[in-house]
Amino acid sequence: MSLLTFDSVSYKYAGSNTPEVLQNVNISFEKGVFYSIIGPSGSGKTTALSLAGGLDIPTGGVVRFEGRDIREIGYTEYRRRHVALVFQSYNLIPYLNAEENVCLSMEIGGTYPHERKERARQLLASVGLNEADIHRPVPRLSGGQQQRVAVARALAGDAPVILADEPTGNLDSESATEIVAMLRSLAHEAGRCVVVVSHSAEVAKASDVVLRFHHHTLEPLERKAPGRGNGPAGGEAP
Ligand code: ADP
Ligand code: MG
């Protein structure tokens, strides 16, 4: 069974005279696969991600997690347990340090207090932050470091679905490459379902499946090379 499914999903912003942003989108997302979503500005990428993340309610159709309508699971429960979000603007809490930011999302997720600090340190070390960085207020970290904290925070809750909106948009190319490698290994090594909205050709190139907006719907782009299948083991770079 697919992890996350869009079942004839449509979306129209309330009060707007414009046509639906999404029309009848049918798409499935699997565990262990790194997806990128591409399309021109205004095509609906952020809207699609908001629907996948349970931040918005479709005006038509159903978003399912493990086959269940997320409305049935409950939006709060879904966001708390099943999805994690990484934004272009990091969305960290500025008066807390890196460790505290990561711990905070574990409190929301329900980890025991004594385990939180240790786990936050492990996660921050795993995304390449050293001991001094971990205790620095986040505005004093570089953009690349802040985005690593955001990735560590997304991992803190063990959510099987990781959604990222332009996560490399504010980063220099070296940091961007590292964040993309991290997201990729989350899919391939940690078995998460990773969906990244991006303008970046590098992100699309690193992903297993490229989904493109076309006439208000999402469709898979032709595979770039044979053998890079839409499966858990697919997409290993040489
Ligand atoms: P993208 O992320 O691909 O740039 P968005 O999903 O943000 O696109 O937006 C898709 C379309 O929906 C655009 O035409 C945008 O103007 C419109 N839109 C986005 N947010 C709102 C809103 N809050 N109210 C009305 N229209 C919106
Ligand atoms: Mg957007």
C-alpha cells in the first residue's frame, strides 16, 4: 500500500475567482523514495505540499495516509505523528538554541523528557553540527547550519513523511548540495518518504521521481535513465 496518496485531489482558494489551483490530482508516494516537485512559480507546488502536510483541506477529493483519509485520522494527529516539514525560511524559534529547537519538536511529538537532549544531540551531530554550534542561538548560525537544524528537527519526531518546500532556496551551492544529500539519504537509508518542492535542477537530478505541474495536475516526468525505478531500492547514484 502507498504511504501517501492523492485521490482526485482538487484545491481552490476561498473567495478567489481564479480556476482551481489543483485539478483532479492522482498521485502516490512510497516509502524509501525521494520525490521532487517542479513547476513554474505560481503553479501550485506549495499548495500541493500544504495539502500533503495536512495544513490545508482539499476542496475536492481525498488525501490518504496508509489508505486512510487524513480527515479521519485527524489533522492534528496527522501533523504530529506522520509528517515533518522543512521550509525555505527554516522556521526555527530564534530565541532558542539548536538543541532547544530540536527538543521542542520532540515535546510536541511525545518523547520522554530524559531522552530528548541526548537524542537532539545525536540528531544535530548527524547533520554535521558540532558541540559549540548546538548551543548557539540559531540567528548566529549560518543559513546552511540553520537548515541543518531544521532537517534535524524534522527527524526528531520519526515521521515517515518528510515534506520540504524549497529547502535549498536560501543556501549557497555547497550547503545546498549537502542538504540534498541528506534528504536523499533519509529516503534511501532511513526509508522515509521524502517530497521536495524545488526550482533547483540539482534537487530534481538527485531525486528518484520528478513530478511536474502540467495543466493544474501533477504528473511524473519521463525517467532520466533506465534502472532508476520508482521503488525503495531505486535511484542509487553511481
Ligand atoms: P508555487 O508554490 O508553485 O509558486 P502556490 O501553490 O504558492 O504556487 O500558488 C498557486 C496559485 O495559488 C498561485 O496562482 C497563487 O497566486 C495562488 N495562491 C496562493 N496562495 C493563495 C491564497 N492564500 N489565496 C488566493 N490565492 C492563492
Ligand atoms: Mg511555493
